[in-house]
Amino acid sequence: MKNIRYNLLSRLFAIAAIFVTTIAFSQTPSLTLSTSLGADNITCANSAFTLTVSDTTLSLSTTYTLSYGSFVSRQNTDTGIVIFSLAGVATETTITVNAENPNGSVASTTTIYVPRLATSGTISTTAPLVICYGGIINGAIYGDGVLSTSSATLTAGSSAASIQYQWQFKTNTDPWENIPGASTASTLSTNTLSTFQIYENITIRRVSYAVSGTVSCSVGMTYPQISAVVSNVSAPVITSDTSDYNVCSDQNYNFSTSPVGGITHYWYLGASQVATGDSYSLAAGTISTDSTLGLIAFNGTCSSTLVTKTLKVAPLPSLTINTGLTEDAVCEDETFTITVVDTQSSTTNYTLSYSGGSETKSSSTGQVTFTLLNGLAAEGDISVRANSSSGCTDTVTKTILVPKLASAGTISTTQSTLCYGDTASAGVFSLTEATLTGDS
């Protein structure tokens, strides 16, 4: 009985195996193609991607042949899955995959879409391309047919695509950057350029893209570009004979700058131009209050920044001398003290000069005293000169009178001997009067 059951089960398994094998070997390939490019199958020219072949055939050795143009690649497998790695296609291309097994063959196709540019066009402008430091390009950069320019174009084998642009700039050492506010138009407008200040030599280019879906392609293109050169005029340096640009309204001053070939210098007081050249002389009395001195260097096209110095008008010393003497008179060689009063109180050196020598004192109170220990030997002038820290000066002079007798004169009388307690009976009369010295 057991043998009968065993034989029956063995026959059933054999029949099932024959049935499955018959089904498998009777199948022809059934293919599904997919790529790593996504559902839209869009890629840029010559960009690598993979193509996956899915076959529903069960456990049959199948040869898959992929072809497009002159390119052919084959793989054999019994897994029903094969992946082809492709270096890319140059234009819109239909790829064919042929699958062949013992039961027959089948072919399936898929199209790869390639947006591709033929040319990037040309650009031009009538605006001057020598730009002053911080200046702008004051005209549009055309690329839409104006000035014989041209837009970018698609290749004959390109898939359907739109053309978009991006305007960029770079300096000598920096990478390309997008111009702020630049649109995707073929022309860079004056409005955009009006806010794009230029401080160093730059190159501007228009990058073109062939766009399909979310894919933008610009492979292997040379983009049109123009260069702008900055004419950078160095700021001049002002030198002067002032003391830290403190000036006295009653003095002349000279201001200068180093001469530079091809450069003209313009001098300003406030907003008014006062001189042209490498120097400027400020005459006494020109200013009475603090003023701004300005200097600009100009090369015929561009100017430097305005260099300024503030001219600070210092108070002028104004001196008086008080001797404390009655009618400014003193006896010969008699000590006396003078007080010098100044209308300003900046730090100032006061120098006394007279026949007996000189002496200098410093004061910031507007007052200073000098004592002449040995007085004066004769009538003469004493003078005091003030020299403030700003270089402003004043001098005052006073004459000191020194009355001096040359002789006391002589007297006489006719009175003879006069006893103690007697009264003179004769008068006293003058023979000669007292006299003054010649320098009294």
C-alpha cells in the first residue's frame, strides 16, 4: 500500500515539473525599459546615464541587444533584469533593445530627449568700457539683434526646448558671479546696469541654456563676453606749511601735492574751486572761520575721490602791557614788573625783549608777568612777542621813561658867618639849575 502511494506522488510531482517547464520554455520576452533620467528621459548632450531592461520571462537565457546609431551593446542573462551603462547621446535619440530567447525575440524602444545649443550668440554695446572707479556701464549690452548681435540657437538635432540666459561677471581672480538683478533676457538692460557699480576691471558674459522641463543644458559652449576697464585715479595727498592745519587769518599759507603725469589737480574751499595745479596759496584774510580745503585729481576722464582737510582758524593773540608805573616812568636801574595781557588763552610763548636782554615764558591763561630786576639804564622800548601753538603771532611795544639828572646845579649866598641860633640875614640864590642827562 505504501509503495502504491509513493509511486502516485512521484508521478504527480513529475507532471507538475513538466507543466512548469513547458510554460517557461513557451514564453517569448516581454520588455519594460526605464532610465536613470526619470520619467521624461531628458538629459544634456553626452551625459552618462543607465538604461534598465525588465523582462517578465521566467528563467530563460536571453540575449539583450541595445543599439542606437552605430552603437551596439549586448548582455545575456536568465534573471530577467539587465542594466546598460551609457556614455550619453549627442542629440535626441531613439534607443532600441532587442531581446531574444529560444522561443523568439521582441524589440522595445525609448526616446532620449536632448535640449542642445548650436551657438551662444553675440553681444555688444555702444557704452564706453573705460569706467571711472565706482562708475557704471551707462548703456545696455545688447544680444537680441541690435548692433548686429544675435541670440543663441538650438542645434538641428536638439529636442524641443526654450532658450534662457544668465548674465555673469568676474574679476581677474574671482569666480563667475551672477549680476544682481539681471533677468534671463537676451539683453542686459540699462536699468539693471544703473545699479551695478564697478570698482575693478571685470569681464561680463552672457551664459545661454537650452531648457526642457527641469533640465538646463549648456554643454561645451563658449559664451560671448565683453570687458570693462576701471580708470582708477589715485587720491592725492595734501601737504602744507601749517601746524596741523591750524591757520591764522592774518598769515599766508601754501598747500601742495605731488605732480603726476597726465593728472590735473583742482583745489576747493568749501564748494568753490579756488585753484588749478599742484599747489594753492591761501592769502591772509581769505578765511576767518573754520573752512574745508578740498583737492581732486582728474585724468581727463575720471576723477579721484575728494580729499579734504579742515582748516581750523586759530584765535589771534592781541597783547597789551601794563607796567604798574606812574606814566610808565621808573628810576634808573630800579626793579619793576610788567604784566602782559592776551585776548586769547591758548598755549602761547611770550618773549620779552629789551636793552637788558630777553626772556621767554609760556602761558595758557592769557596773562604772563616779567620782572626786570635791574630795571633800565635809560629810556627805552620793551617789546613782547606772542607765538601761539597754532603759529599765530602778535607783538606789542611800550616805551619806559627813565628820568636821570646830569647835575644838581649850584647855589650861593652873601651871608657870612652864621652863629648857632642866628637867623640868616642874606638870601640864598641859584647860580646854575639842575640838568638832565642826554638819555633821560
